[in-house]
Amino acid sequence: MNFSTFAVSACAVTLSLTTASVALAQAATPARPAAAPAAPAVTHGPALANVCVVSIEAAIGGSTVGKYVDTRMQQIVAQVNAELGAEKTAIDNEAKTLDGQRTTLDQSALEKRASDLQVRANALQRKAQQRDREVSATEQKAIARVGQELEPLIRQIYQQRQCSLLLQRSAVVIANPAMDVTPQVVAALNAKITQFAFDRERLDQAQPAAAGAR
């Protein structure tokens, strides 16, 4: 058996930003995306009175606090990857050492060390899965916080612009930019909050507390 092979394959530990982070990063583009170069210029009809359009994703992604959340999430993911990577390197090195000692160790000692190494690899894989859940929970909580700050601002701007109907931009094929209140929402959010402290959620700490509450 090649112990290096089984140890490495047993633990895929590198996390990536979740789908929500990718979407948030993509949303950090200007509120009015440029048309494709080959597309002809669009001539809009008159803006409909009291009909407004907003992109919540672009408002969050284009805001200072949204960009802060994205940057902070990247930092958290890097910290997790460093933690898991160090453990994976230790397991890999032990596997290589054990692989080189196959001809010098007796069979029972070899099997015992191989079994112990597999236990460590399995534990690391479980930790990686938990860290992935923690990163996802952290991001969801952070974006929910931004959403809480955003909701009253949308209502405020809805009233200021005397909107009678507010449409989500993703549900609209095309609309007169004069009806888009997203830039105003971004400006209001920037004036209200630019960042807030948050760290990775610790599910291993939350689970015993939840169990004790039963």
C-alpha cells in the first residue's frame, strides 16, 4: 500500500467561497452594467411615473459594507485553509515517512501506524466539512445583517421617490434607468454603515449548548 496516496486522497481540505460570496462579488459591479460592445444602444421610452426598479444584490455588492463583508469572508476562508492545510501537510509527511519504512517495520507496527494515520485523515476530513458549514453560516449571518440595515432604507427611498410599484431588477428584462433607485439605495447604505465586526461561526461550540437546552 502507498500510504502517501491514501492519506492525501482521504482529505480534500481547501475551502472556497460559497455561492453567495461569488454572487456578492459579482454584484459589486456598477449599478448599471454596460451593454455588450456589439449590442446597439437602447432607446428608452419615457420613465413610468411612480414605477421604480431596484437590484438588492447590486445594492449590497456595490456598497462599502458589502465589499467589506466580501473581503472579510476571504480573510476567514484563508484562515481556515491555513489551519486545515497545516494539518494536511503533517498527515502527508507522516504518510510519506511511513511509506518509506514499509520494509523496516514489522507488519503489526505498520498496520497500527497506518490505522492511526487513517483516523487522523478521517478526522481532518470531518473538520474540513464542518469548517465549510461554518463559513457558509458566517456568510449567511453577515449578509442577513446587511439586509437588516438595507430594508428600512429601501422603504425610505420608495417613499421619497413616490413609488407606487417597486420591481426587483432581476425580474425585469429591460427598464429605463431613470426608474432604477439602486444608486440611491447604495448611497443611503454607505451613509448608514460601512463595516461591522464578525468572525467565523463556531458550530462545535453551538452544538453542545443546543443539546443542553433540550
